[in-house]
Amino acid sequence: MKKWAQLTAAGFLTMGLAACGQTAEPTPETTKEQTSDMTLGEVFDKSMEVSNETKSLSAKVDMTQQLEQPSQDLKMKTDSVMDMNITTDPLAIYQKGTTNMNMDGTEESQKMDMEMYMTEQGFFMKDSASGQWMKMPSEMYGQIAQMTEQQSDPSQQLKQLEAFKDDFTFEQTEDAYVLKLSASGDKFNKLIQDQMKQFVPQLEGEEDQAAIDEMMKGMNIEKVDYTINVDKETFQTTAVDMIMDMTMEIEGESMKVNQVMNADYSNYNKVKAITVPEDIVKNAQEIPM
């Protein structure tokens, strides 16, 4: 479950936009002077141009996930808030945030603090319980770095979402283009499975491979809604909101999953070089693979 969540989360955070020829329908509060006649295809092309030139950005991600396994009378809710700085050349990420986990609808929750660096120096993560910094295996850094680069390639995302280009709705406000997509069924299941298959060869061990194969086979996306905001002046993506309902069948057990994600993007090309503090590099405990 953890591996699946990591893979799909990375995919959702970097989803591209598919192009078509419709112009944006103004919202009621948008005046005629504020209305643009650019088509979705034109907005998409400009967004891709800006994306290809982006060297760094900041992101704030708020995600809620609810899991329900009726056969085990199990309910779990997880709320996460993460702040991230990202640079692309070289690829580096600094992330800090908190996760609250609530089991079986009780008022008590477990809070976990998270802090990590992923740079050419290695992949470092702080243990929330002990405060000890750990250096994760180099193989893990390679897997995550390759996954991030693949998922941040706009052309790859465009190809994957091409089947949905006629399903987008296109609106505009005073300062933003708003693209919305509601999808479900076999077509969208195939998209998610294709994304996951990109990373299966990187997973080592027959048990890991079998677990991923079974997970994909038993996964069904019942519904997913995206709302994507693009700034009218800069054509930078400023926000991506996603709501997803899905079911999973694993080893004869059924699980329902609801996930709500709100991601806000800012600080384009203003993030300074991300380096791991020397004391962390020096004192981190190395974790074997």
C-alpha cells in the first residue's frame, strides 16, 4: 500500500493538461475587459513552454485520505500538510510537514513530523520519534529521482492524457484559466496503471513485483475530478485540486479509498540551491537496503 501511494501521489502532483480548441467560458464575475479569447490548446502550449523553462518552485500540499475495509471493520483517516522546495537542475527536493493518522473514527490521532532532503548528496530523512537523521540507501535515491524526472516531463503527461482532451471544461476568471476534468471507468484505470508500470522495473524482488501486479489488477478508479488553475499573465500553474474515489481488491479483501488533494504552487524560479546541512551529512545514520 505504501509503495502504491508514493507512486500515484507523485503522478497526481505533476499531471499535465490536454489541449483542445475551445475558448474559456468566463465566470459570472469576469468582466468583458478581463475576458481572453485564447483557446485551451493555446493556453496549454504556453503552459508547456513555461514548464520547460522552470528551474525551481515551491509547493504546499494538503492531502486527506480515508481508507475503509468493511470486512475488518477498519477505518483510517490520514491528514497531511507538506511544504516543499524543488529545483530541477540539479534535481533536489526539501520537504517538511506533518501527518495526523486517526484509526476507526476515534478522536485520538497519531501525529508524525516529517522532514527530508533529496539531493545529489543523497536521500536524508529525519525520524520523527527519535529526531535522528537517517541516510536512506542510494538505490532508493535513484528510484525516486528517476520517478520524479519522468513524472515532471510535460510531454509524457500530455501523451498520457491525450485520451481525455475532449473531456476537459475550460473557464476563466479575472486572473486565471481554470481547467476541469471528471473521469472514470476503464480509460482512466489504464492511465493510472500505465503510470505505475513505468516504475515496476525499478522495484527489486519477486515479492515486490507480485504485490504491484496484484495491486494494479485489483484497482478500480470509480471517479476522479481535477481542477487546475493557470495564471493568465505568466501561464504558470498556480493550483491543482484533485478528488478521487477508488476501490482495491487485494488477496480477496476489498478496500475503499477516498483522497482529496489541494496543491498550491509559487516562488517560480526563486528557490535557492538546496543543500544538506553539513551536520546532517556527518551524523546521519546509514540505513542498509
